[in-house]
Amino acid sequence: MKKIFQEKNHFLWGLAVEPTDAQATVEAPGSVDKELRLQVGDTLHLEIVSDSTEQRHPVKVIGYAPGLSIVVTTPRIDKKVRLIQIGQTINVRLMGARRIIGFRSSVIRTLFTPYPHLHLSYPKELSSIELRRTQRVTVNIVAAVKNEQSSGEPIPAVFVDLSAGGGLLESDFPLGVVGDALSIVIRLQVAEQERYLSLSAKIRSIQPAEGVSKASASPRSQHGIEFLTVPPDNRLVLYAFVYEQIVASLLG
């Protein structure tokens, strides 16, 4: 990954333009349909290219005709319909559980009956990234951790790295032994919104951390943990958070 997205044929807003094993650009006819895999009800995030605020508007897919158009609800701001001109260039992003797809489109029709909706031009090419479950980012996120084998109160800890599949928790006090089940509550900032997640996990490894705990006058511990069954909504939030951290590191 060598440079940040600026060219018109790359649409992943901040990600590097050079395809890797997890990133690819699709251009061949038919390949776009296969990769896009749109479903009625999918949420797309629209960014109006001429909008200096770079605000992203969530809309719902209500229909599509491959090669012709994608029909979506009209963006709203404070419950009011946002007027978008025909011909306006739009950056579009679709985020699934394990993939992010981006493409450039334009508004080809605006309609208000029987309800406000837009026809967007169907993409001729798109960029996609497969998010790996093990892809980790360095963080500093406070967590409340409860050992399911103990009747004690939750223990404060800090995630020092995080992925959609687990992470590394550092604590002044032991959280348990390898194999113990944990309940973890964390707060993540995703798309400028705070999300609280309650996650089930298991301790997979324990190692000493550098330094001495001020609270216990003993070495801090690092616990490698694996998330167990994660509800789809929480999993999507985790992937989105990891993605945003990757983008932020590239832009920084």
C-alpha cells in the first residue's frame, strides 16, 4: 500500500489504490454483477463528490437492473429529503460482514412519486476489499471484563490491539486462566456514533506485559482472547471499526 486514494477509478475512500490479496478492482462485464451481489434492502452509503463536508448518506436499495441502474431511497437530513441534481457524481460504498465495495456512480433520475427515490447509474467497475477476521489494529480501548467462572465484579482492562475475531487485553489484575470464558463490554466509536458491544470470549493465552501495575505492585498481564459467537450486528460493527482504524492510519 503506497498511496492514498485520489484517482477517479478507485472508490474506497482513503484506502490504498494498489490491489493486494485482499483488495481488487473489477472491470470485466458480468464480473461487476457477480462481485456486487446487491440485495433489496441493502444499505449503501452515498458521498456527493461536490459536497465539501464529505458527509455520507445511508440509503436503502429498493431495486436494480444490472447494467442499467440501481434504485435507492433519497437521502434525508433531519428527516427532510435532500435534493440531488440529475448528473451529480456520487461515491458509493457497500459494507457487508466481511467485505467493503466501492464504486463511482451518478444520478440519472430523481423521482418523488409514489415516494422520493433515485436511479443511480450502474457501475462499470468497482473496488472491493475482503476484511480478514484476523486483521488487527493497535488501539487503546477500555473494557469491563467479567470472568464467567467467578462471582466477582467486572475487572477493568484495556484492549491494546483488536480484530473482528479477538484481541489482546491488558490488565493490572489477572482476568483468569487459559480456557476461561469472559463477558466483555466495550464502547466503540464507529461512523461518528458510539456503539456499546457485549461480547463473549475465551482466554487463549496469557503473558506478562511491560511495567508494573500501580494498583497491585505486580507485573501487568496481557491476555490473548478469542471472541466466541458474535451476533451479526456486533460483527459488522467490529469490522467497521477495524476498517476505520486502517483508513485513519493511512491518512495520518
